[in-house]
Amino acid sequence: MTLLVPGTLNQAVGALTGFSATPGFTITQSATTVPNGRQATVTAKLGTQPGAVDVHSASRNFSFLSTKPQVVRGVPPLNAAGQLVNVPINVYTLSVRKGLTPLAGQPAVHGYCQARVGIPAGTDLADPDNVSAMILAFTQALAQMIQEVVNTARTGEA
């Protein structure tokens, strides 16, 4: 199943200058042309956010797209030595696109963030708790490091 973005995003995140402790967005599912994906758009902002933050419009996209593999691959057969080789990786993505102004008075250009989750075939059955732990650690790190990630994106400094 493809990820379905919740109708409201308002999970507490690490401190971010200019935003409340629980900034959020109201999300509406929308049509996508990707057969293995789902799309949603931001229709309202919640909590305290800087005034320049806007929601989805035709000229300034603010949307999510989640995808799954077109064909989820399973564990391949063992080789003659009884070993697994070339285990396929099933890749799931969650992308956010946002219209951003490159220069005052100029049209928006789409920036993006993308998370790619690569799950080796078979681990969903043989090691599901560690799949969950990996994804949990990744999302917790992003939430805790939000100001550092924003600073890096704004300044280019790590």
C-alpha cells in the first residue's frame, strides 16, 4: 500500500525559529498521474508560522507525493552454495514540493525534500521490528534536528 499522508500534520518537532512548538498543516488528498503513488496538497497552515508561509495554489505548489515500487519484489532463490545474493531493495518515497521565490518579483520555483526508504526484500517478514526501528530513528532524528537541517539548507554550512 502506498503511504497516505494524514489530513493534518501537527506533530511536535524540535524548535524552529519563527514557528510555534507544534506548527502544522491541513492536508487534502488530490489526484496524481503516478500509478503507484498518492498525492496530497496543503490547504491551510496551523499554529504560529511566519506570514510569508503560504499554502498550495496553482502557481505555488505545496504538495506531498508518496510512492511504492510498481512491483514489490520478494526474496530471490538461494544460489548453489545456499546463499542469498543480489537481494533486491524495495524503495518507497515521500516527497514534499513547495513553490519558493528565488528573487523578489520572480515566479516560484519548486524546491523539494525527499525521503527514500529502501527495504531489502524479505526483511518485512524476517526482521520487521528492525525495519520499524530504522524508520523510527530516521524520523526522530529529522524532528530533533529541524533547526540544524533548516540552517544547513539556508546557509550551505553543515
